[in-house]
Amino acid sequence: MAGLYRLYHDKHNPPPDFSHISFHGKTIVITGATSGLGFEASLKFLQQGVSSLIISSRDHARGQQAKNELENRAGRVGVVTVLPLDMSSFQSVVEFASRVNSELNGRKLDVVVLNAGIMHRDYTLTEDGWEDTLQVNTLSTALLAGLLLPTLQQQSNNEVVAESDVPHLVIVSSGTAVRVRQKDLLPPSSFSSSSSSSSPSHALLEYITQPSTRQKYEISKLFLEYTSRCMAEQTINPNGSLNVIINTVKPGLCASALGRQYTAHWYERWAAGVFNWLFARSAEVGGRVVVSACVQGYESHGRMWKGDGLFE
């Protein structure tokens, strides 16, 4: 009941909208921007003056449709660029990062928002051999973060910049990450003895990618928290200064298409509709939380932002 009360409270007490912040002159990359939170965050970036917005899409037609709608609603044309990206493919992630660098053509990259994520009902393996939720939410997100991080750091490595101009790497996480228990991460002895991996961390990933493992979405977000915090620690300069701010963001429960596989039947759609009506924030509110994470200061480095403060 405490969890439901918290959801109800969050829905009826939305965080502030940072609409007064200007992104004029900035270049922003955001994944998963064709719908839901990513679309709403992209719209806010445009409305708040971003000079160049690069969005990703698995499907070309859907990406162009999102671009047209974003520019029409914002009343700005020629600002959005759509690049192909399939987070279920490591090769596609590498190619996307390369295309981003080509598109920049030497320009500074100011903000990267890694928002693309999935919540599968059915067990699906990618061509790379990983369970799809784990690959999209954790492995590909970590890979893309690592590939774009040098570009984010490049400009501020060469000059002293104000805190407000320090590049940001923002990774969309979830409050469900903190609900994972230690026993959920312990492979049974039968699996541990049969695993061919000599690395404990790789053996854990092999276990999580098995069909029998539960809470794949929650665990994928927990791993993402570990990854972002490790990256944050490694990007602190010897003198304690920062030339990039890395944080994660918890938008809260929002009505979106993330859990669409769980509404295949009419009674599931009805139940989801009632639940969202009672407890879910709108995608617009989720979008404002994501945007606000992009302007947090040094104190947010390596931590989770939740819209009205840092998660303790």
C-alpha cells in the first residue's frame, strides 16, 4: 500500500517544469524520441531553443513522422535530424555513434540523453546472443555512452567552462532498480557450475539472460545504475574537477507505450487504463523530469535525479 500511495502522491504532485532554461546554441542527442517521454523531452528541448537536435529511430518512416510532428508543434523547421539506431544490435549502436560524430562535423556536443528502453513480456534473444531487455536497457546503453563520452568531453578538455556549460550525459533509469534484492542476483549453484565464463561479472550476465530469470527489467536498470556510477567515478579528474556531468534520472511511473506487450488482451488494457488513470504521470511530466536532469550541476554527478531532488 505504501508503494501505491507514493505513486498517487507523485502523480498529483508533479515536479517543477524547467521551461525557463534556455538550450539556445546547444546540440543535443536523444535516443528513444519517437514516442512517450523521449518525444515529450525532445519537444521541450525545441521549445526551449535548442539549436540542433539529433534523435534516433529504428524505423525510418516513424522517425520522419516524429521529426515532422516535433517541428510542427514547436514551430521550428530544420532543427531535428533523425539517425537510424537499433539498440538490439551492437553493430547498429557503433554505426549510430559514428554517424553522430559525422553529423557534428566538429561542433560541440552538449547533452546526450540515453532514453531508449524496453520491457518485454516474452523471452527474446538478440542476434548478439543476449536477452533483449538486458541488451537494450543495459549493454547497448553502456556501449553507446562509452562511444559518445569522448565527444562530450572533447570541448571541455581544452578550455575552462562554466558549470552551466559543462556537457551532460543523462541516462534514463527507473525507481524499480532499488527494489532488486540480493537473492535476485544470485545464480543457482547448478548454473554457476555449468557456466563456461571465468569472469564472475560475465557469469552473472549469462544468468540474467536465461529464460528462467525473473525481474529482467528491474535488474537491467540496476545494472545501468552500477554502470553510470562507475563511469562517473572514472571521469573525475585528478584535481577533482569535472569536464562532463553524468547522472541518471527517475521519471516515475508514466503513461507510455513501454509496457505495451502487457496489454495484448482487452482486460489487460482495461486494467492498465484504470491503473494509469489512478497512479501514472503523463508522458509530458516524465519529459520535464528528463529535461531537468540535463541542467543539474556537479552535485548530481554519479547520482539519480528524480525531478524535485536527488535520490538518497
